[in-house]
Amino acid sequence: MESVEAIFASAQAVDAELRDAGHGGPELAHLGAIYCESPRALVFRGPSPDWRQWLVILPLASRLSLMRNPIFASLARRWGLGLRFIGIDRDRVVYDFRALLGDRTLRLLVDLLAECERGTLRNEAPWLDVLFDALASQMLTTLEQRRSDWMRHLDREHRLEPDASSGLLSHQDRHPDFMAQLRQALRAHAIDAHFYGRVLRSVDAREAEVDQRLSRLLAEQLEPTVLERLRATPVGGHLGCYNWLRLAPRHAQARAHLLERMPWLAHYLVETLMPLEAAAPAASEPLGNGPVRASPDLFIRRAIDGGQDRVVIEALAQRLRVSPTMMRRLWREPPRGLGIPTAWLLPAILRCLDRSPEHAWPRHDADWQALIEHAGQTALES
């Protein structure tokens, strides 16, 4: 292993007051100290010849005394749902191995954060090397035993941009106890609105800095030409699309061209076509002109990789059961208000559009949102 590191947030000017029990009360001071001192991520550089980098992104928690007790193992498991374990292999393909994190690994990570409560965790702490070694050894063994299973864990959903709603670095529930206590202190007049605002601004500043750092750490390990090609499309840093391009270097340009013209297809294409990349080698070969019968998804992939726009449009229209005329218009005029719908919802949206005359199509973002909600309700009821 080349190196390991725990990523911490930088200190802010308000921290001294935040940790002062005489300023906001002992509970806020305690939770504030945990928030400031907790590591945001663990970085394993070159854990083995198969892997360029692992990045374990940690949710923050403060009920560690309970989580360490076996009776409350469910708390640790619930906390573990917020973990992100991203692996980048030697071919620069991105995996999400969160599903492989077992109870023993979670216990090790809980113990790691428990050291934060006692203020003893720093990168130079001698026991930290033992923890890193334990985590790396366990996961290397697990991954080696399940080598044929790796492709099932290709990252399909996350985005690399720190501020993306479905981003890898999303802050939803990252520090709920601390924020809840901060609001409680404001309601109880233990702190004033000015101090509350300063703390919130410090949270934004320190998390933005961490997110930018983690985003750079990941981007540095990805294939630059593929990432640049993808970022030139409206899809941006979608890691599922990155993998889709990276896994087929000869067809990356054709695939990126489709994402540029039809960015709203991103989730659908990744969820539908990515499993083909994990299929047997024979299934990944281009189909000839013989009597071999291709699956609908394999037919779409062949059309896309062939790079002929007309064939792609007709193949997608056939697969999604909508008219080629409608698909051609969406190709010519990609609607910004459509966004990037989830894979299960996209067919319902397109069929709603297909049933409407062109003059009745949504013109504004609010109209598109109404159509999407209607299509979602229709899909759930059917």
C-alpha cells in the first residue's frame, strides 16, 4: 500500500466559541467538538496492484457510546447506510462497494470515530496504522474472493460534482445530531441568531473545502480524456456514464455524442446497458449479419456504438415504444426542463409526450415538472 490518510475539515474562526460550554451549553459544545474533529474520509492509495485508490466517505455521528454496544448494532447498521466506499481499479473504472461492508468493518469504523469523542484521533496516532491495515486486509480478502462479482458493483448513480443533488459528496444527514442541537440551542436562546449564522457559514465553508479536495482526489485517478469528453456534455461528472464510456474505449466517442444530444437518457442508458458490460465476453462482441437473435438492449448498444444517428434514434424509439418522429424532435431540441429522469420513469414520460401534439408540449420548467409528476403517478398506478 502506497499511503493512507484520514481527511479532516479545516478549522474555522468560530470553532473556539462553538466548543466553549459557557457560550452555547455543554451539549452543543460536545457535539460541536465531535463535528469539528471527526474525519470526513479515509483514503487508501494503491492498496494493491489491482487498485489505484479506495475512498471511504464517512457520515458523522455522535451516539457512538450506543453504537459500540452490541445491543444497539442496528444503530451502527443504519449509520453504515450513509457510508460510501468507492474503489478505482488499475483500469480507472469506478466501483461502489458499499454493499460489501460487513458488520466487522462497521465496528472498526465506529471505534475510529469513538476516538474523536476523546480527542485522540490524528493521522499520526500509532493505532491508526493498525486500523488502516485491518480495513485494507479485510476488504482485499473480500474483493479477491469475489473477483468475478466486481462488475455488479460498477458505480452507476453518483456524480462527481460536490454540489450535485445525487452527488457522491451529498451532505444529506451527514451531521444530523450536531445540526439538531444547534437549532435547539437557538430556540432555547442559548445562542443568538448572529452566532447561529456564523456557525452555519462555517459549516458550508469547511464542507465545501473537504468536498473539493475529495472530488480532486477522485478525478486525479480517472482517465483524463474520458472525463474531459464527458464534462463537455450536459451530463457532466456522472460516474455511471464515465464507466459506460471507459469500458468501451473504441466506442467512447459515439457514446459521448449520444449523451451530448440526449442527456436526459443518461440514467436510462446506464441502468439498461451497463449490465451488458458484465456479461460473458461473447455477449459483448458486435453482432454480425448472421441469424443471431440479439436482445433489445444489445441491439440498442450496437446501434449506439455504430455511431449512425438515424439508426440510434429508430432503435431507441422502438425500444421505448414511442414514435421516431418524437425522438427526432428531442434529438434536435433537447429540452432542458426534462432534466435527467430516473430509468424507471423515463419511458412513462416519453409516452406522455408521444400522446400529446407538439404544440401542447411543455415550454417552461414548471410545465415539464408537472408532466414528469403526472407520468410518475401514471407509472405507479399501472
